[in-house]
Amino acid sequence: MNHCLAASLLCIASAAAHAQQGDGTQVSMSTNIFKPAKVDATAARIAAIKAPAGFSVTAFATGLKNARILAVAPNGDVYLSRRDQGDVLLLRDSNGDGRADGAPITVASRAGAHGLAIRDNKLYLVTVKELFVADIQSDGRLGELSMLIGDLPDSGQHPNRTIAFGPDGMLYLSVGSTCNVCNESNPENATILRITPDGKERTIFASGLRNTIGFGWQPQTGELWGFDHGIDFLGDTQQQEEINKIELGNMYGWPHVYGAGEIYPQSTPVGEITKAQWKARSTPMVVGWNAHAAPMQMVFYTGSGFPAEYRGDAFVTMRGSWNRVKPSGYEIVRVRFTNGQATAVEPFVTGFLTDGGKTHIARPVGLALARDGALLMADDANGVIYRVAYNGSAARPAQAMPAAPAGPMEQQAARGTRVPLAMARPETQAQGKLAVTSSAFSNNGNLAAKFSEYADGVSPPLAWAAVPNAKSYALIMEDPDAKPALPFVHWVAWNIPPEVTRLPEGVQEQPRLTEPEGVLQGRNTRGSTGWYGPRPPVGEAAHRYHFQVFALDTKLDLPFGADRDQVLAAMQGHVLAKGEIVGKYMQAQKPPK
């Protein structure tokens, strides 16, 4: 058992992308490292695995080494990723005896293969930085893998990308943080991304998620839920693993706030944002579970193989702890839902810890619903896929649940789309006009490539005429030619001081600026904060980019990260004058790699 001072451990574990600042915090704690030893999954040890009355746990396949994520095709074919071996295996149970036939078949090989999803007879595979797709052939093998995305963020501490298709037909991809606690430099880290099935468009759906490997849609409501990994080195009982209802644009606290609103002591938010302000902007967890249990794949039970009471609940694998004395995890848990909302977590399948917790026979990772309604669980320690089946007498549903409704996800995605530009919105009615100029382009002139996301991705210099009695200025840049956003919001900033009538090239992309002091920036359509440059599809006609400036008779009482519609609502009745300059940008050909 190792004891360390919090100060030393937190400094090691929290290498930050931004300098730390002193705020008087002083915290001491003890932390522990205990990694139960692996022992063989013998027949006797497997027989000792515990499940509720009427359930059985048996080996579906063995000898699979680093068995990670599972996906089951509509015909019952089972696909398994193996990260350390860098491949995907196909397993079949052709006679229905609950065991895989013979040796598995290798159907794909890619370094770091991990997340899997199946849709429209295609298998999607994600590695650390790439997303691939391949047709599933009649024999279950795959056609040629085609890369859809090749520039996912670097991984650092959390390389295990996972993917799933939502009820809206979009692909959702979890990107973990690069660290235990830090201010990420890439806004796509510690997020869930929303991606078109062809990989051509992606946005940040939600942020502040340290490592949400397991997520899925509650089948009755169609709402997205995830089980996030808590922060390490806070002691044996903190941070709890947290269940979150994940909604578009929400920020879930990491790295500065966790759980129900606890403050992480060591970190410093960027832009002189206070921890209290960060907490106010964060969405607290719905339900917590044992710290360091390490939640992995999540499956909502929609089948007909379990008693009816399990319908609509979720199952989650817990890979198991290393950062506490009494181990947590090493189990499958059940997440109870009432009226579509998570209410409690409880153990479901246990016994993978052996010898009083000193050893283990499995580290549960993959979880999938088999065609017959059983659960399949992949263990990445001894390489076993376990089958959890119900053989009891309780009544079972006559048929599987219907697909989750698409409405909630579609409604969230549709917010703020198919609306006029900010200048034409009723919220911005004003008597006065102000002139907006730029030293980098003329009105209706072309923007230089350096302002686009194909190149440097820096904001252009802007200037505007001072307006008498203005107490602040706001800026909104939109592209009315983008699809499907209509318009695509590239930049939202407000509380620009009244004495400031120009912004330089390359404004910092963070929630709050310290120069000019106190300027707040909001969420763009990409889902990041601050400037996001033009990125029209290659070969399309030039898009128009409207840089709209508003003089206000007040400062806006809004938190950092607010979106355009929230800013417009706060501006209503306070606009003294407005003006714009329009720049154009076209990407004629793909930029060199």
C-alpha cells in the first residue's frame, strides 16, 4: 500500500496545458495503488461467478487475449476488437448452444482497433485517430476498410475511442481526455462527437467528459446517457464514477468540477475564470457509483431473454480499480431507470474478483446484447467472452423493445437552425448603424486561407466605429451557405468593453479573454468556444461569412460558453446600433497533408 501526499501526486497527474496560478488552496490526502493479481479463469472459478437467481454465466469463447469491445450483427454474428493485437475477430454460434464455433476469424487489422458499431450492413471501426468503415459480406467477413476520418485528437492517457449510432442515424464517438486533470489544448478531447455516417461533418456534442467509454440511448425516451470515469488520486472514495444525461451543448465539469459539484483543488481554469463560475456552467452528475470502478461498455436492455423488469435498464461493465485499497469494479452493474431516468446502480454479475479481492479472473470491458437476448461480456485479462443468460421461470416479454425514438436527438440538433442571420433577427432591432471594417479583406472580398480551418485557423482583424453611450459590444459571425446548419455559427463574443473598437488577428480561443479584459466567448456550431474558421466543402462555391457587430446599452449577464441564441435573447431591447462586413472563402482543392 503506497501513501503519497496529494500535492506531489496531483502535480504528477495533472500536467496542464496552461500555467497554474496560486489561489491559496491547501489540501492533503492519502492515496493508494493496489492492482489485484491475475489468475487463470479455471472451470471452478468460472462456476463461482455470481448472478441473480435464474441467471447463468458461462464461457462463450476463450483464449482471445486482449478482448475489448463487442458488437453483434442482426444475424447474430459477434465482432470483437482486440486493441493490443490490433484486429477485429468474427465469432459465430451456428448451433445455438451458447458457445462460439471453433476458432475465431480475423476480419480486420488496424493498429489500436477499439470501438465498433454496425449499421446498414456496414461495420464501423475506430482507432485512436482514425475511423474506418467496411461492408459486411454474406459470410460475415469484411470488405475493404475505407478511412472516413484520419484526424481524431491525440489520446495520451485515454486512447480507447468508442462509437455508437444514435436513433437519429448519426454516429457518436467518445474522445477521452489526454490526462488525469488538465486544460486540454484540443477542444475535441474529453467530449462526445456527433458525426455524419460518411465522416464528412462532425461537431462536439458535449464536453467536460473525462472518459465516457460507455454510453447509449434509453429506449423509451431516446435520451443519451453515459458513464464517465472519475478523476484519479483523490483517495479511495473519490471521485465517484458518474452517470450523466448527455445533452447537446452541456459541459459536465471536468477538469475543474466533478460529481454533484465538488471542486477539484489543484487545477486553474483559463482566462481567470473562477472555480465558482466553472461550477455554475457545469451540469452535475445524476447518479454516482464506486470510485475507480472504471465503467466501460454500456448496453440498454431491449431484448426478450431477461424478465420484463430489466427492460429499459442499462448494464455496464466495470473493468476494476487500481487506485484504492479495497478493489471496486470487476463486475457488471445494472443501472435502474424509472420513467426513463437513471435512479440507482447495483451489482448484477460479480465474482470476477477472487481470493478475497487479492486476485481476479477477469477485467470486464465489452458488453453486447446477443441475438437470443443473452448478454455477452468481453474480458481483456484472460481473453474470455462470457455469456449471461436467463434460465429461470419468471415471465419474459413476448418481443424485443422497439428502437429508441429519434425525437430528442433530432430536436436538440435542430435548435438554432433554419433561422435568419443575427442582423435580421427581431432580437437585434436597432435604430443606429455602425461601420465594420477589416484591414485583411474588403466588404464582399475574399478571406485569406490563413483564416480558414484548412490553414492557420486564426481570426481576422476587425474594427468598428464607436457608438455613443455604448456599454459593450457583441460579435457574431455566421455562414448562411453552410448545410445543414443554416446558418453555421463560427464565432460568438460579448461584453467587449465600450472603449475597445477593434480586435487583432488571432484572438485567443478560450471562454474568457484577459486582453481585452473580460470579453466572453461562446459555443459555435462546431461545439468549441471562440473562433472557428471557414471550412466549406472542397470545390463548393464560395461561402459568405457575415461578421456582425452590435453596440449594446448594457453588459450581458451570461456565463461563458453561452450559444448564439442565448446571447441574442439577452441582447433583445439593448441594441443601440449594428453593422457588418462580409468576407468570402472557397477551398478549391484539398490542402496538402
